[in-house]
Amino acid sequence: MRRGYLEFLFAVSLVLLCVNTDADAAGHNLQGIVGGSVRIRCGLDPFSGFNGLYFQKKSSEGQEIFINGYYDRPLTVLPEYINRTFFNKTDLSMEMTNLTLSDEGDYLCIFICNGANCKETKFYLTVTANYSVPVLEVQGCRSGPGAHNCAISCSSSGGHPPSSVTWGVIGNKTSSPITDKEESVIIQDVNSSLWNVSQTVRLNCSHPLNITCSVGGVVSHAVSVCQDPDTQDKHVVVVCAVAVLLLILTIIIIFVIMSRRIQIPAETPPSTDVELQNLNSRQAG
């Protein structure tokens, strides 16, 4: 009687597990970076009654691809996963290393109970790539007649997903000095599938500004543009004055060193004849 009751409870437990198969239909969102790693955990403590665990991925065609896991018999892991997926039976997790963009997608964590699926958890893995620090190129950005030719280009590469350029202006207290924006150029690399982004804007150079740009959240170094010509002339005068002073100081130092190297002529020693005369005079005395 007691044994039959326990068997009934075990059967009910399996049924409940199967009913809960879609309980995690909303899934879990995971984030990874190209070249990095991510750990997928089933989110369920070990329980009695299951004898296998599969990690699977849905392909673009909707097929389920086995990645890693364990069962009561050896499992075959595909070559593209065998050296970069590691299953941990203790906490029922799998680590995937050296991520690529192709790893992005839907994943399933499937518990096997007596040869049948009794529990599954859904995941969605998003894989991104950090853009390089944007580079700014400046052309003709000075105050004066050429102000309308002020153009700044911002470019960044190696990122994912595609992103746009965001401009930042430091020192502008009125309206935006950007008078024109060209269309962003977004190109995907054929080999890596990563994205290169660039854009050029034109400015109204009415007063000095510091400009930055950002792509995918990565910010460039600031560049100073539209400098006041009078200020620039003063800077040139100061630099020239300092250069002249350094030249004069260098000449003085060289003159002092050379003058110390000039040797003072030594006194001419008395001749032998003079010494003999002095000796004879002493003997005669």
C-alpha cells in the first residue's frame, strides 16, 4: 500500500514537471561579447528522477542543434563546440567561450526523465562587440572667412550591432553649431561581420569649441576647433619669444664653456746661461 502511494506521488511529480515545461516560456536574456564567454545555467536545483541534461540551440531554420550535456551514455559534441563548451554537472550549467556573432540566438536547457523531456528552460543569447575609440579628423575649422569650410569626420570600426554617430559640443551656450550632417556610412565587414561607422558634419565657427563624438557608447577624445585668430597670433608670438630667449641662453652658455677652455700661457723658464751666471757669481763672492 505504502509503496503504491510513493509510486503514485513520483508519477504525479513527473507529470507536474512535464506540465511546467512551458513555465519558462518567457525565457532568460543573456549578454555576451565577441571573444568573451558566457555561462548558461538551467536555473533548477538537481532533483531525483532525471538522468540527463541537454543544451541545445535553435538554428535559423528552426532545427534544434545539440551543443553539450550529459546522459547515461556518451554524447557526441559537434566540432565547433567541443573545444569551447564546458558542462558543469554540479550546478547544471554550461560555459561557452570564444563567442562569435553566430552564437547569438535561442537556446534550450532540457532535462531528460526516463528517456523523455520533463523540463526545459529557454534562453536568448545576445552577442555584441565593442567599437574602437572613434577618430576625429578636422579640416579648415578656424574663425574667419573660411568658417563655412569647417568639416569634422568621425569614424569607428569593429562593432556590433550597427550604431549611429552621436556628436558632443563643449563650450556652446546657444544653438547647435552643426549646420549640416552627411548621411552616416555604415559598412559590414565581409569576413568578421562587424560594422564600420563614419559620418561628417559641418560647423559654424563663430567661437572656440571642443568637439567629441561617440559610436556604440564609446567616446572619442575631444578636439579644439574654431580658435580665435588673435589668440592664435598671441600664442605664436609667445612661442617665438621663448625660442629666441632659449637661443640667446644657449649662445651664452657655449661662450662661457669655450672661454674656460682657453689656457693661460705659462712663464718661460730661465735659460741655462742665466743659471750658470748666477752660479759663478755666487762662487766668486
